[in-house]
Amino acid sequence: MSVYAASSAVGGGGGGHGGSSSGVSAALRQQDDMIDGLAEGVDGIKKRTKSINEQIYSQIGRVDEIDENVELAKQELEDVTRRSVRFRKENRKSVWRLHLMIVGLSVLLFLLILMGLF
């Protein structure tokens, strides 16, 4: 029930006051309209905040999923790095051997070419 309707019921419709009662009732109607407008605004804000809240909870799940994927990628990268360092240490001598073999075969090829020319 609006404030205007309540005042009319209590005062009996403004029976003996003439112009002042219509001014009061107009003011009360205006207040009712303003209160209704505020209530609609608050209801709109409530709906928007619920929507924002749902979006935030949805995004929290996505962020957690991304965080897990980043952790897995980090662990895999650390594993690959460790294997690479170990491979490099284990194969350091064999790389030198390959270089020496290349140099030796290059010298042998050069000598064979020179011998074939004469």
C-alpha cells in the first residue's frame, strides 16, 4: 500500500481541510513515485551484481585451470632442462671425438686428392 493510500484511509479522504490536503496528497504521491523509482533502481543493481558475481566465480575456475596448466608446463620444462644438461655432460667427450674424426678424414681426403692429381 502506498503512503498516499494510507493517508487517505486514515484521514478519510481529506474531508475538511480543502486545498492543503490536496497539496499533501500530491507530495505523498510524488514521494511514492520516487520511492518506486528507487526500488526499481535497487532491483536493477541487485540483478547486475548477481550477474557479476556469477561471472567472477566462473572466471575463478578458469584461472585455477590455467594455473594448473602453467604448473605442469613448468615441471615439464624443468625436466627437459635437466635432461639436456645431463645429455650435454655425458656427450661432451664424444663430440670432441667426432670433431677429431672430421678433421682426420678431411686431411685424408685432401691427401688422396693431391695424390690423384700427380
